[in-house]
Amino acid sequence: MTPTAHPYMANSAPALRQELLDAVGVADADALFEQIPADHRTRRTLELPPALRSEAELARHLRTTLKRNGDCESTLSFLGGGVWQHHVPAVCDELAQRTEFVTSEWGTPASDHGRNQAWFEFASQLGELVELEFVGLPVYSWGCAAGHAIRMAARLTGRSEVLVPATLDRERLAVIRSYCALPEVHGHIEIVEVATDPATDALKLADLEAKLSPRTAAVYVETPTGLGALETQGAQIAALARAAGAETIAGVDPISLGVLAPPGAWGVDIAVGPTQPLGVHMNCGGGVGGFIATRDEERYARQYPTLQVSIAPTRTSGERGFAMTLFEQSSYGRREEGNDWTGNSVYLWAIVNATYMSLMGPQGFADVGTTILRRSHDAARRIGELPGIEIRFPHFFKEFVVSFDGTGRTVAEVNAALLERGIFGGADLSADHPQLGQSALYCVTEIHAREDVDRLVAALAEVTA
């Protein structure tokens, strides 16, 4: 078949394609891949749909495909587990689209039109929220932030082991495993799981104490936990880790800190968590943001892999300037010799986060935290009153585990029936946490009205009868 140019790929034109091959010095494109072993190449013809020849065809194809998606606006959703449905004020979207931020999200100092100050405000507000003074610009996700923090602790202590809760979210654990590397890789950090109380999901302190050793670089603990439960032993965990010469890393949901004690108050060394609850819409396939915060001590500052923004007086009296600092220790400044690779940036979300936090203020965080607590506990109480259904952990924030063992139905069956009624049920935990049986993680936030919970409870009563 005569090769033709793809309308959206200029370099697919035959003449340009040949020009590229001539410049490289090969006869055809297959020569570029000869280093790939033959048994690694497919021998069958790819079953691809016919090529789209026009922009109109492409637009129609994309619209048709997108209509197959179910979203959390048209479908009532109780999903959480890493990305949560919170209210996003309209001003967050408005500022995210302003050209001085969109076009200078990354670039030279000359492209800074308030960007550095907005980034500084992100760090200062988040630091106040977690009660830790030194905050880097956000990384890709909560899991990435936890992975970086663990590597920071390993560099600080010279040790090669981290203790984590046995019920840690499996997806977050998979990201952490990537950062800790395989045993064959230089710099490998061993992950050791600590048992949790089956009644509360809190760490078993006796098991933690038994597993702390001279190899332990850090203890990683979360509240709320990956199952939504509250860890109330934070100060004791930090004390045990400190006595063993290890760092304490706390994973926290920032939206909870209007009602829960911030990690700095219970003695942690490094705090990490998501920034998506702070004004960022739910999305999949892109970074949702994760933060890293520590005390303002040089030993911690020197281990950050992220970008930092500092404030300083200028030559003009009363004027202040904002600029990046410690740039040389990041992968941006030293590439492979930096502390860690920070990967994709989510710096535009930092501006959105700063906007959200400035709108909320201390009272706003207290109000939204109280609202979430009240609505989620009310929903859990009403769901738990249905025959055969049990709420597994009594103390939680925003997310709670619902057991369907007593109904004789699997979570998959319940969720399928709920979807027929226009409801996304809770995330199925049965594969990742088999010890919980047929259980699901439900999420209720400030966006869930009384009538939403009414509808869920009525649907659950019907599908589990």
C-alpha cells in the first residue's frame, strides 16, 4: 500500500519521512528498532480502526467515545480512595485559566508574572495548615510525596528500611514500592508492614516496637488511614520512632485539619498528603498533587527533591521579591545527580490550592471539616442500620468501610445494582483487603446533601433485601 501522510502528524509525509531517515543514515524505519529482539516484536497485524481523514470525523469520534463515560455529575457518586469529590469554588477555575499563570506555570524568571509569589503563598498557607514551616512545591500525587519522603528519611539516617501500616492503600503502596526500588537496585529500601488493630485500623504499638530496628529509616503512618479510620496514637508512634533513631512520616488529608490535630502538633518529622481536596477537580490520567512538609531545619531542607520558593527584601525599602532556592539539589538543576526525580509537575494546581486555602481561612477549614464529619457519620449510621450491613471502624473521617457479608451479596453485585439506579457505590476492597470480606470503602463529603444519602440508603435497602 502506498504510504500516505497522517493529517495530524506533519513528519508522516513521505518526503519528510525520507529526509529524517537520510539524516539518521538508515534505509527504513525498521532499522531503528533492530536492537529489539525478534521475540519481543508482535508478528500479527494490528487490528486498528480505519484512519480518520478529517477534523470533523475526529471530533465526532471523540464525542461519541466520551459519551460512553459515566461522570460524577450525572451519576451520584460515593467513591473516594485517593481522589475525592469536593466542592471547587468558581474562582479556583477562573484563576487557573488566567494567562499569567497558565503561560508561566514553568519557564524562566522572565516569565514570572506573580507566579513565584502565588507559589510562595501555597507553601506558607499549607505550612500553617500542617504546623510545619518548610514546604516544597507539590509533586504528582500523595503516593509520590510519600515515596520521596521515605527516600529523604533514608538519606537523613543512612538506613534502608521503612515501616508502613499493613492496611495501607494498595495503590499508594505500589507507588511507594517503586520509589523504594527492587532489592537488586542500589539504594533499595525494604518495606516492612506493621499489624493494625482489626477493630480500629490503628497501628498495633507492640508490633511497631518489635519491628523497629537499627535499620529503620522511617515509620510511615496515616490519619485518616487508607480505610478512612482515625489513628489516635500519633504522638506515641513518633516517640517510639524517635527513640529508635528513625524519622516519622505522617500522611494526612489536609481537608481534615480544621477538625483534626495537625501533624506538626504530634511531633512528626515529615508530613505528606494530597493537595487535590484543596480546590482541584477529580481527574484521572494527570497529576492531582501531593505535598511534602518538614520543620524549617537545614538537615531537612537539603534533602528535598522538589522546587522551593523563598521571600527576600529587595534594594527598594519595603519591597519583597520571590525566587526559587535550593534549585541545584533538584533534578531540574542537576538532572540525575539531584536528590530524586520529581517527574511531572503540578505547579498550576499549587496556584489553585493557594486560592482555595486563602478563601477558606481557619474558620472555613473548621466548617468544612465539621460538615464532612457530621454528614459522613450520619450516612454510616443509617447504612449500618440496614439488615446484614455493618460499619467496620467506628472512628473515621470522610471515608468508612461498609461490610456486606451479612447480606450474602458481593460488593460487585451490590455496585452493579446501584449503577443500574444511577449510583456509583463504594470502592470494592475485597481483592486488596481480603481480611475485610465483602467490604467497600464509601466516601461522603460536603457535597453530599441529605437527599443524596436518602437515595443511597433506599437503593441499598432494595438491592440487599
